[in-house]
Amino acid sequence: MKPIGKYIAITTIEEEVKTSSGLLLSSDDVSSMRYKKGVVVAPGTDVSVINSGEHIYYDKSAGYSMMINGESYTIISERDVVVVI
């Protein structure tokens, strides 16, 4: 799989969110957060800053899901990435 242009194929990571006191937030609280975490599977041909295997945070309303070879991937634009870890 090779995304074209400024697109990035990722898999999303569902993370448990804890407060500073150690309490787990409910799924409603987590869904109100603006950003989601993912792992880059393949960067597009015009993406030079983000590499495969890096963890990223991206706008949760960005992109769309695709099934490729039986696997579910989210395809986002490079501009939707806000943090590379």
C-alpha cells in the first residue's frame, strides 16, 4: 500500500484517558476530546516529515476509513496531523 500525495494511512489507537488523580474518564468524556492517536502505516509520496511507525495525534473529524486486504485503515491528510511523537 502506498498513499499518493499528502495522504497518510494510519491505524487508530484507542487509549484509556486518566486524570491526574488516576480516575479513568468515561467514553463520553473521551469522545469530547478533539484529537485522536494513531500509528503511521504508510506516508504519502509527498510527505517528508512523517515516517512509518511514528505515533501521531490528529483531528478526530479528519479522514475516512478504508478496508485494504481485510485490514481497516484511516486515511488522513498531512495537514490534519498536529503532533508527532
